[in-house]
Amino acid sequence: MLLSIMIAQDVRGINQRSHICFPSHQLAKKGEKFIELPYVVKGMDVSFSGILSYIEATAEEKLKNNECTPADLCFSLQETLFAMLVEITERAMAHCDKKNVLIVGGVGCNERLQQMMQIMCSERGGKLFATDDRYCIDNGAMIAYTGLLEYANGASTPMEESTFTQRFRTDEVLATWREKESAKV
């Protein structure tokens, strides 16, 4: 989802400056020129903020001077972000001695991401499993269902204690309903 939001922010910025509207993944298919963007991977951590800042600072001038097209920017953004994701996925696979990858979530629908992951998996002797597009979306129902499971199994949080964090780690969440043999719903 973060990747979807970031691409949308970058594309929205390009849209505002060039007065056009487009879905980034479709326009990326028309890109012909790769614009080098900041690429920050440290271990299994990535930083997307430099890319957003770079595009915000340079897109308008690059478009005005015909150095590139909006399609080129979308293509470059997509290639850079996906390369970073593939790199950390491969590193995680090596670290955990795994061969297969399952892609889910909204960005998982992107055919180029699937292609790049497939190449990496094949080179490692593994397989890529991409969820059917009908299920490969950022889904509020999944969040609601998890909340229902928590509530049905006795968990509740008063509204004034409810918070969120952008540094949220799913491996640090106590899911009490998973501990029970037959969680009720």
C-alpha cells in the first residue's frame, strides 16, 4: 500500500504540473527513456523519500525542457521502486532459505512487478505466485475482518487509546485469536 500511495503522490505531482491525468502503471508501459532516480537499499530496508523529493524537485523542469515525458517518469519510477523491492525480497529469501514468493496487495496487480519477481525467482530456482487480480487489492474488508476476529475473541481498545504508527511492524503484533485452536468468528 505504501508503494501505491507513493506512486500516486509522484504521479499526482506530475499531473498537476503537466495538467494531464493518467494511471501510472499504464503510462509506465509507454515510457522509453530511463531517468536515473535515487536508489537506497540498506540490508532489507529501503528509503523511498529521496525518490519523491527528487521527482518533486526535478519533474517540472525535465518535462518543460523535453528531457523526458510523463511516461518516462512513470516508467523510471516504477523500474526503480520495483528493483528495490525485488532486491530486498531476494535478500530475504536468501536469509530465510526460501525459494518461493507470493505477491499480494494493490501493487501486486502490476504486471511489471510480477515479471521482475518472476525473473529473480527463476534465477534462484524458485517460483512466483501472484494472487488473482480480483483478490490482489488493498482491501479494507481484510482489516475489518481482523478487527472482528479480535473483538470476537475478547480484545478491545478504548478509542482514546487507539493509535497508529507508520513504523508498524506486523511481526510485533499480539494476535490473541491466533493462539486459540478454534478462534470464534
